[in-house]
Amino acid sequence: MSNDNSNRQTQVLDRLTVLVSIVVLTYGGYALAQSEATISSPPDDTTEYLIGPGDTISIDVWREPELSLEAVPVRPDGLISTPRVEDMQAVGKTPTRLARDIEEVLSEWLISPQVTVIVEQFVGTFDAQIRVIGQVENPGRITFRENMTMLDVLFEVEGLTEFARGNRSRLVRNVDGQTQEIRVRLDDLYNKGDLSENVDMRPGDTVVVPEAKF
């Protein structure tokens, strides 16, 4: 009887040993594969913010306070100018890419310069902006956001002016390379709460609010 018990215990231990080995080998192989994938696949920085015209950036050059600036405007032509760096293209670059480009220029005067670029005020590239022109309180460019609607845009520009002919407004949109105009009744939306006019926005849209004729 005791031999049977001993054999059963031995069989159970052998099975447990096999199971543990399978688990260890499986997990170890999975962890190794994950580690190799991480090493072989560099992080994709395509989702990083791209600097646009109208943005304001800060530039910090380590241990060089005279070359560091807190508020550098990105000009409409897409360029920036700083001490030692004149007319450098900034639009369309990530902050990291711009920092590396500035380091390359500064390396003519400094040994191994270290530059950090931070976007302080965001507007974004042209294709990620919404432009609002005409009779609104604050016409200009605003940054497109996910799920943005026309009402969000009107709030951003602080509404229509008293001279606006809001119900004759137009939404100009590029669709498959073709310019499309959509009539929107912004007076009904903004002043009367008609949410049927609250259209969804797309990056690159332009809203035109004409002036009323007296």
C-alpha cells in the first residue's frame, strides 16, 4: 500500500515538474519575443505635435542663458529667428526635430550644445487648423480638436459681431482635392440654439462669415 502511495506521489511530482517547465518556457519565450520586438521596433514619433505658424515656443540651451528664449513666435512664413540662428524653418517639425536642428547650427560656436524646445502656445500646421474669417469677434486660426463642431468654433472666436450676416455664412472644405462650400446658418445656431446647424468640423476647414448689408 505504501509503495502505491509513493508511486502516486512520484507521478504527481513529475507532472507538476513538467507543467512548471512548460509555463516557464512559454513565459520566457513570450518575454524574450516582447523584448526583441521592443528593441527592433524604434518608437514612432509621427504622432508627435508638429509646430505650426502662429505657435509660440521656448528654446532652452543648457548653460547658455543668453541663447535661451522663453517666447519665440513662429512667423507666418514658418521661420523662427534666435541669437546665432537666423531664419530657421520650424513649421512642420516636431519640437525634438527643431531642437536637433538648432543644436547643429550652434555646434559651430559651442561644444556639444544641448537644446530643448517646448511649444508654449499651440496653433498647429495649416492642415490641422480651422480658419475663421469675416464678422466674428476674434477671426483667425484655431487648432482642430477631435469631435470639434461648429459651435465649438464659434465659442473659440467669441461669437458673431453685430454686423455679421450669420445665416449667409459658408463652410469651405477640401474634399478629395475639390473645394466644397456648405451653407451654414450661424445666426440660427449661435443666437437661437438651432443645433441642426451644428455641423462637425474637419481639419483644414475655413469658416466665412459675411458682413450684413445695410
